[in-house]
Amino acid sequence: MTEKKVFVASPESKAKAKQFRIIALIAWVIAIAIEIYAILKLISNETMVWLIVGIVIILAFAVTGSVLWKKANRLDPASEKDKVRFFIQNQLGAIIGVLAFLPLVILIFTNKDLDGKTKGIAGSIAVVAMLVAGISGADFNPPSVEKYTEEINQQTTTLKELNVGDQVHWSSSGNKYHIYEDCHHIKGRNKITQGTVKESFEQKGISELCKTCEGKAKKGKAVGN
């Protein structure tokens, strides 16, 4: 019976994930800081244009943070066994995205000094921005140690069924692993790494077999049979 391979993020992946998370947190802190400034200084009829500019900038930083945070989670995912941590780690972008706008939205619509035009325009833009930030920050198919472990073992089995061994190749900039080093998708690339499917997951977060290589392997197996 084949031993089950369990996913463990490599030190390199953890280091890169940490870097992404730090930058994401900085982006989120800036977004919240601009929100606070907008609440204190920009909620008025006279500064509506600057309020809208502030909302757009907040959205940019919130979405940037969420994109980087999700990239980090794919390099160093949480385990489903710890349900609280798993939820927070994977949905933190959505939480921060809402928090970056909700207080501002509430204050825009409840401010008695604002006229209807300002509330309608700035408030609507803020609500849309909040929805965009929240949705872009949510992870509807979050990665996990368990999912990666299952995929690693399934794909290792697929390679064995194709009779191609367990060694694959991937490039530093690619998002798929390849059975053949001379595959035209990676041929001529400066840095090609060879290893197992498990190593491609752990070192690069790659979780998909190149369709060209898969088709070539299937043809080779058919000819061999």
C-alpha cells in the first residue's frame, strides 16, 4: 500500500507567505487609516470630491491587501482541524474589506449636516466599494493542508497510472507542473526545477498538471499498450 504523502509548506514558501502577509497587513492598515481620516476630515458637502477620492484609495489598498493575503494562504494554508483559525485566516480579507468601509458608510448616511445629493452620491459609491472589497477579500474555495494533501495523493496516483514515474518539472514563473522537461510551455526557461508533485505543492504552490504533458503521456501509454 502506497504511503500517504502529507502536505507541509516548505521554509521558502512560509517565508514568502510571511512577506505577503506583512505587506497585506500594511496595506490594510493604510486603508483603515485613510478611512479614519475620511471620517474626521472629509465627510462634508464641501469635500465630497475628496471623500470619493478617499473611498477609491481605500478600496485600492483593501483589495491589494486581500490579493496578497490569499496568495500567502495558498503558499502556507491553514488546517481545517482548527476551524476558528481556518475561517479567520481565509476570510480575513472579507472582514477587513467590510471594516474599511462600514463605519464610513454609516456616518455618511446618518450625518445630519450632509445634503441628500452628497449622501446619495458618496454613500452609494462607498456601499459599492464596500461590497467590492468584501467580495474580493472572501475566499470561496479556501486552501487547506487537508485539501493539498488529498490533491497531492490524487495527482501522484494519476502520474503512476500514466506510467511516467513521480518526477515532474516546473518553472519559477509557471503555475503548472510538467511531466516532460522539453514541454514547449517551459522549454528554454532560465530556471527549471525537478521534483515530486508533493515538492511542487510545497515549494511553489503548484497544483495542476500541464494538459499538454498529460495528453502526450496518455498517447505514449496507448502506444505502449
